[in-house]
Amino acid sequence: MLRPLFIAVCTAALLVPPAPQVPPQPQILILGTFHMANPGRDVHNMEADDVLSQKRQAEMAELLDVLERFGPTKVAVESAVGSRTVGERYRAYRAGDYTLTRNETDQIGLRLAAALDLDTVYPVDVDGEFPFYRVQNWAVANERQEAFDSLQAETGAAVARQGEYLRTHTLLETLARMNSDSAAAAGVASYYGFVPFGQPYEYAGPDLLARWFERNVRIYHNIRALVDSPDDRILVLYGAGHLGWLRQNVRDDPA
């Protein structure tokens, strides 16, 4: 039985062991993060300073120390499932032959796995269609441009607020805020804002939401496939836009 455990990343993070009479069960921690290398692949991208700076590296060490307390037996990251790239980079890093980039997969995933002496890092990502252009086109064609622009402005403002928060707070504080229940719920709710953009036979907004849900269910499938022991403790590192959806999949799975 896979029973999810969600642990908010916080400065007072504690793990409460199960009662002795309860058999061990697999645990999953979904950690949503901003894209530290800021690749610009999302519709809205959070502005972030250089994670390789001395200040941020000290904060990264603090963050990794907190994550180690979860005791991960496996680390899964947002990289294409089946790809050997992450595993090869991890081995090269441990051998001293790879310089870590700004990417959160390197800064958190590889460093955490190495600190825990894990054998590898697991890629679990699945790419998917995100028909944003269809929603845009439908809004223009049906005199809903103002409503569409308002929705995008609201999302952009939320992302900007995250960036502003990071400027005056540590990485640990920022990720604790991003991984709160309210932030995860707000992230899910923002996608439902696309639902009204459509009509019978041209469900542009609902189709976008469906494709996003489909991608996250497939990602969850790959995460679930990593569980092969009741003692597994899997840390999943993903862009914060996936956080609420992946948590929902883990929580609602009755298996």
C-alpha cells in the first residue's frame, strides 16, 4: 500500500517515526521549486538571482541539510524518463568530473543524492502537449481577449510576488512558502481559470487543462514505479507548477 506523506520544507522540519506496531510504508515527498537556471520555458518565469553566489550557496547547504532529514532512499527529478543524461552526470559529479550548473536538478538533486551516497538519480519527466496557443486564438476570435489578458496578468503577478519574496528571504524560506498547502492549491486553481475559454466542439481551455492533467498523471506513474520496498522514501524534485497536481495524484491513489 502506498500511503503518501507530505512534509512541508521548513526550518523546524521533524520526522515523526511510526508506532512500532505499524509496518513501514513507502513515503513520498514532493518538493516544488522555481527553475534556478531560469530557462524561460514556462509561460511565466520567476526572476531569480544567481544561485551560485556565495550567499545562495550557503543557503543551499542549509536547504540540503533539512532535506537530508527526510532520509531519501531515492531522488527523482524533472528530466526525461529513460534518459541516461542525469545518471551519467551524477556519476561524473561523484567522480569529480562534472561541474554543477545552476539548474535545480544539479544543485538539489545531484548534491542531495551524493550526500546520501545513493546509487543514482531517477529521471521521471514526461513531455506533453500544452495547447496554450489554442486558448489565445479562441479568446481573440470570441471577444474574450480582455478576460484572457486579465487571467495572464493575475498569474504573472503571482509569479512576480514569488520573485520579490526570494529577494529578501533565503532559499529555505522561499521553498517553504512555495510548498505550503495554500500555494499548492492556488497553483491548481490557476489552471482551472482556463476552463471558461471554449465552446462545444472547440474546448480550447478544457483541453489545455486535460493535457496538463494527463502529463502529471504520467509523471506520477513514473514516480510510483520507483517504489519497490516498504522502506522507500522518495524525494521528488519538480517545478512548482506541478506541485499541487503531483500531490493530488499521490494522495488520491488508493493503491
